[in-house]
Amino acid sequence: MRKTFLTAVAIFVVLILSSQVYAEGLKTGFTFEGSTEKLKRGAANLADAIVEIPGTMMRKSNTEGALVGVTVGMVEGILNTIKRAFAGAWEVATFPIPLPENYEAILSDPEFLNVN
């Protein structure tokens, strides 16, 4: 009997707390679609971060020549890898929070990796 009562109290507390979180989310701009998009974007950026190095080298080689692609492209690729990994980790860690405003992407160049 005591176990059933404690279970009922636990369920009641969870329901009350979740309704409070939902109400707070309505005030702060929380949306399920925005948070899931932020989570997907962050996970994709984490997974694709390492591809920044060869991708940047390829883009630089195609536009400015092979020597620039191998040297400058390598350095820029390493910096882009770090930037994309940190942005992805931040978005995964904070996906339920609408920061920046309305779950906007931190990276805009590009929001998702484009190796072309």
C-alpha cells in the first residue's frame, strides 16, 4: 500500500513539474520543432567537423590553386573544424533552450557543412 502511494505521489510531482516547465517554455519561446532542429544541427556539426579540413582544402585548391589549398586550406580547415565542433557541442548541450533567439544557428557560413 505504501509503495503504491509513493508511486502515485511521484507521478503527481512529475506531472506538476512538467506542466511548470511547459508553461515556462511558452513564456520563453520554447518550441519542440525548434529544439529538435537545433539538436539535429548540433549533432550534424559534431559529426561533420572533421570533414572541414579536406573540404576547405578542396575549396581553396579549386578557387586559388593547389599550393594555397594545401597550405592555407589546411590551416583554415583546422580552424573551421574547431569552430564547427564547438558550435555543434554547444547546440547539442543547449538544444532545449531557445538561445540564440528562436533557436537560430550559431554558424551561418554554412549552417550545415557543404563540401562542394
